[in-house]
Amino acid sequence: MKRTLEQRLQDGPVVCGEGYLFELERRGYLQAGSFVPEVALDNPQALKQTYRDYMNAGSDVVLAFTYNAHREKMRIIGKEELLEPLNRQAIRLAKEVAQENTVEEALVAGNISNTNLFDPEDESSKEAVRTMFAEMITWCKEEGVDFVNGETFYYFEEAQIALEEIKKQDLPAVITLGVMGENQMRDGYEVEEACRLLEEQGALVVGMNCFRGPATMQPYVEKIREACKGYVAALPVPYRTTEEHPTFFNLPDGGCACHLPTETTFPTSLDPLYCNRYEIASWAKDALDTGVNYFGLCCGASPSMLREVAETVGREAINSKYSPNMEKHFLFGTDDSLKKHNQSYRVKA
């Protein structure tokens, strides 16, 4: 019998693979801009392979790709009739892949997220958000997910509504917040206070995801760890955000020689601003030392990056056998059978 999320957290770090949005756009199966996960219906095998790649890279969780698959997004693209089929299909595909795990069947998480509809001054928007979450979480319950991941909320109150609706279905909740450039929630809460309140209100795991790279997320993760008694999550984007530019929404690229079609590098010109895997590993160690329990990466992450996180926190991934080993490389290797005239050329190559 597979362990629950809480049992796994009690046993040690849990890794959750996120980042499907950018990864599937990069693979050619999702449109940047609208960022709606139609891939679940249009190219289910592509989605299954992406699930599989992240699971094999060390994810304990197959997160159903329903990020942005809410009624407001589907309305914007004129496809509300596909809302329920898309949500159910994404979960069913996740369950199929989770059962493939040869070590222990992976957990399957339902997924809800920021709606971009929430307005703290508009009570009708709050009810609309609640209705959207309620229907998605009902489908999660009916499809048999292990828990629900509510993520990227930049309003505390919207996260609170999400948690309330998850609890109504008696499902464990992971709630992670996205902190924008003003360094607090948009309704004025400090992120550590928001997480403390969400924990007190019944979230199993609280923390942060998306928007911020390791350098500008970690200081706030440390504050959350101090404020909260339970399990803490951290899932940054793998980009070199800075104190001056704390999120990837306005991250500049001084080396770009072309004219960008967008106002900023986000979302399709961020490539030169990646962290390398060793920066990711360094962050994961810091987060582990801080007392983070639930690890991952968000938009922009690749399976190899996630594997670096998993290995850093003490896990061996199914695909750890493919982790870098330069011993046999013709220039940089150390194997005795390699040609010395090639090895001596390593700094000239």
C-alpha cells in the first residue's frame, strides 16, 4: 500500500515535480500567453510522457496538469465546454503514470491555482472564485486524488477560499503562495503571516512557489519556517532573480542583441537567465538546512533540474543512473584508457 503524503513527510523530504507549463510549451504542445493546458485533450501521450519524465527524475507526486484549467481561463479561450473533460482527463493520465513507478506508486495530486479573477474589493468575484474551485475540487475527489495542491496565489484571501473548498471535500491540502515584486501578498499580508494562518486553518503543507528564483525566494522561506510549526514547501523558478528584480516577470537580459516581441523577457525570452543545476543544488541544500519538507521547482524547470533537487535532499531518482559522470569523457575524463593527448587539450578545446 502506498504511503500518504503525510506519512511520506513524516519519513523525510517529499519532492513534487512542477513546471509543466513552460516545459510543454518548450516541447511544442502548449501556447505561451494563454497558457491553458489543452494538451491533456489534444496530445495526451505528450502529457503522459512529461508526467513520466518528472516522476522518473525523482518526483514523489504526479501533479495533474490542471493549472489554469479553471472556468475563467476556459472562458477567455472560448472553450468552457471542455472544462470538465480536460480536468478529468489530466487526473486520469496522472493516475496511469503514478502506477508505473517501480519503487513505490507515486501520489496523485489535484491542482487548482490563482484565477486572476479575484478582486478583494469585489464580493461577486470571491463567490465566482469559490464556485470555480468547488467544481474542480469535486472532480478531484471523484477521480480519487491523494491530495490537492493549491498554488501560486498572490492574494491571501484567494488562497484561504481554496483551502476552505479543499477541506469541504476532506482532502489534504498543500497551499503555496506566489509573492510578486512588492515582497508581500497583494492584499497586504506578509507571506509568513499568510502561511501561518493557512496552517492554523488546516493546510497540511504551506509555503511558496513560482515567480521567484532561489535567490529571492529563500529569504522568505526562512521566515515561513520560523513562523510555522508544520510542513513547509519551497518550489522556486530556476531563474537568476535578484533583489532589484525579484520575480521573473521583469527580469532583464542585458546581453540580448535582438528586438524582443514582448515588453519583457517573460515568458519566451528567459532562456539566458537560467540557473545552472549546481546553483539549484546549492539552493536545495540551503532549503533542506532551513527545514523545508516539500521540495520542487516551478515554471522553467526541467527533469534534470528536478533530479538535482531530489539527489541533493537525499533521494535517489529512478533516473539517477543517468546523472552526470565525466569519468569517461574524452577531454575531461579520468579513465586510464583515455588518450593523454586529448586530455592535455582540455583547456584549449
